Amino acid sequence: ICSLCYKPNDDEKSNVKYRCPICQRPISSLSMENVITPFWERLPKFFSYPINPHTISYILGLTCLCILGLWVISTNFFRSRYAADPYLYSITLDVFYSAIIFFYLRYAFGSLDKVSKGYIDTENASDEFEMPISAPLQMLGLMVAVSTILYFIIDNYMTVNMSLPQEEIFKVLQEKRENVKIGIYILGGIISVLWPAVTIMLAGTKNLLHSINPIALFILISKVFFSYLVLLALITLINGGWATALYYFIKGVFAPTLIITFIITFVSLAATAYFYLVMFLMMGYIIYQFHEKLGYKVEVDFDNTGESKTLAKRGKIDNDIQEINILIQEGMIEEAKSRLLEKVQKKPNNEKLHEQLHNMLLKLGEYEGMSRHARNYVVDLLKKERFLQAAKICDNCVRHDKKFNLSDPYHSITVAEKALDAGYYKTVVQLLNGFDKRFPSNTNMDKASFYLAKALCEGAGKDDLAKKILQNAMRAFPASKIMDEMKQYYAFISKLKG
């Protein structure tokens, strides 16, 4: 069930959450993964999503900070007495790079979290969002831990018995280098396959131990298997394509001068940050698409080419209205009308139902029923101070029912005033013509005459009749509060007649 088409009946006492809007029989809910557009069909949005002032400024700012920090650290160390201590220099760089990576991961996980909640439209990209600390900090810790463990394993493995003959030492070292290279390729492949799953799990659970649990990773991948394979293929293409393009770009075009090296470094860092952010966005979308299977909550309950509805707005999805709309789309007009009349009687305060009934009766040409319904509908609109809508409803009735009128003098005057402003002159004339006979003791007789005269003059061109009505009104109501307005309008009509 698409929540934009039909909202579940949460208030229903029975265990039946969904009923068919046509036959009212119980039906099962269709998993949202079958409704939400697959992420590979929205690739352009992922690449355009980061192209906004907020994201671009953040990426470029981190890139500048990274290059500036590298320059400062290198310059200071090369000029100081610590230049001879490579370990101190290396540790300082590692700490600095870790800080840069942490701040980047905060933004990447924040973007992932935002998309995973359903905010996938580019107009939402520059909106403020919370940048988490726990997930990026744990991810950074995992990266440092894996790197450190690998370093010590390789360093220990590469240890050679120096008592061996020199040729034997070189042979052993060469063999170990090849084994290390193969091991790195295998380990790199495993990490590449599992990295998206670990990231998705970490973003959802904020628990590193659970995120690296092989069983949990296997369950996650099995739930989104096909989409996960597509994601891996796209990540491989993005990484491989960008790295290959950069390699041949540097090799074939530029000479290794200082300024060129700086430009290439800047561009490569910024582009790498951009493409990895795209990958995080795709992972966030997988969480969104399969949130029911994965057990995550979202804030946008459906995606329909940019017309997403947040959970905060779900109250605006009127089940009754959607049910009638579906019946109309199915061509069951009489059934739709019958149910709509029944719903209006049961829910007289539901303005949307009244509006839909009015429009349906208008389109079906049932003008007598439309006028009968409009008399009460207009009163409700006036109580809610929706004067223009009330005037429009009356105008629809007047156009098709020459006998239509309102039974209350105050309602007639109020609607006539707004109808006059909106240019519904025929409505004004029909509501106020004979007003003095229908409501002889009403105190708004002067207003009725004035509005009627204006409608006849401006809408029907009956200047003489309008002038006569004004003359009678000014004589009959010399103490009227709108006497000045009537005199001015009378003078205006007199000038028109020359």
C-alpha cells in the first residue's frame, strides 16, 4: 500500500490495518522497497546532491585545511631540531590526517543519515542537518586499528634472519614482498566488499562491535543482496574510474612543477571527498529503500519523484478523500458519490469532504443537489472566515441554478461583498435582488442596495438601473454609514452617462 494513496486505519478496533478502498475487504501491505524507486535509477541525483553551497564550501574548506596543515607541519619539522626524528614527524602527520578524516566522516555520516530518513531531493541538500560524532569516531577507530594491525603484521612478516647469505636474504625478501602484495590484494578485496555493509550497519546501530559481526553483516547483505551487488559495482566504477582518469591526466598533461603539484593535490583531494560523499549518499538511500526489512525508522514515508511526504504531514493524507479518488479513477462514479454522501453525513465538519462533494456534483451536472448542499457548506465556510471560497461556491451554484439563494441576510451580504471583490457580479445580483422583500426589517438594506448597484453597473452595464437603486437607497437611508460611498459612486455613474 502506498501511503500517498491510502493511509492505514490506525484507529480501527479490529486487527485489520488496511482495507481495499473499492471493496473494503482486508488487504496486505506491499513492502515499501517495491514502491520506492531503486537507487540506480536515481544516480544523477546522488551526483547533483552535493553540488550546493553548503557542501561545496565544507569540502573545499577541509581540502584547504589539509594542504595548509601539511605545509605547516612539513615546514616546521624540516626547519627544527626534530627533523631528524621521522617517528615524531610521522605521528604528527597521522594525528593531523586523522582529525581531517574525522571531520569529513562527520559530514559524510550526517549526509548518509539525512538521506536514509528520506530527504533525497536536491532542494533538501543545503538544509541544516545534525553531524553525528559516535559513528564517524568509531569508523575512524576501526580504520586506525586495521592499519596498525596490518603494519605490525607486515613488519613482523618481513623480518629476515640477517645471518643468511646476502643472496638468500634478497631472495627471501623478494618472495615475502610478493606474498605481502597478494595478501594486500586479497584483504583489500574483502574490505572493499564489506566496507559498505559495515558503514550501513554502523550508521544505523552506532555500535562498532555489532557492525563488524560477520553474522550481522551476512544477514544485512542477504536482505538487500541484489541492490548491494549493484552498489559494489558502482563504488568500484567510481573509485576505479576516478583514479584511472587522474593517473592519465597527470601522466599525459602536466610537468611536475611546484604549482602544478599543488593544483593536482588540491583537485584530487576535493574530488576524492566528493566521490566518497556520493558513495555515502547511495548507502544512505539503500537504508531508506529497505528500511522496513532493516528495521529502521524514516521521516519521509514515500518517494515519488520528488513529491515526498514527511511523517509530520501524514495527518494531511485523508483516508476518506483518497478512497473516493481511487473509486473515481476506477470509473466507479456512482459508488464514489454514494460513499461520499455517506461520509459527509457522518463527518459534517470535514471540509475536504464537502469540497469534494461540491466539485463532484458540479462535474456530474447535478445542480439541484449541488445547490442544496452548498447552502450548508457556505455557512461552514463563513464560520471559518473562508469568504472567497464561499463566494466561489455560490458563484458555481448561481451559474447553474437561477433559484439559488441564501436564507440568512448576514450570509447574503457577506458573500455578496466578497463576490463583488472577486468579480462574481451575477452572484451578487442573484443574492441581493429582492433582498428588501425577503428581509424587510434587516439593517443592512443600504449595503445590499449599494452592492447590487455596483454589480449591475460594473457587471451588466445597467447604469440607469444602478443609478435608480442608489437614488432610492440614499433617500430611504439618509443616516447610512456608507452614505459618502453611495454619493461618490452615484457621481461616478452620472459622469458615465455624460
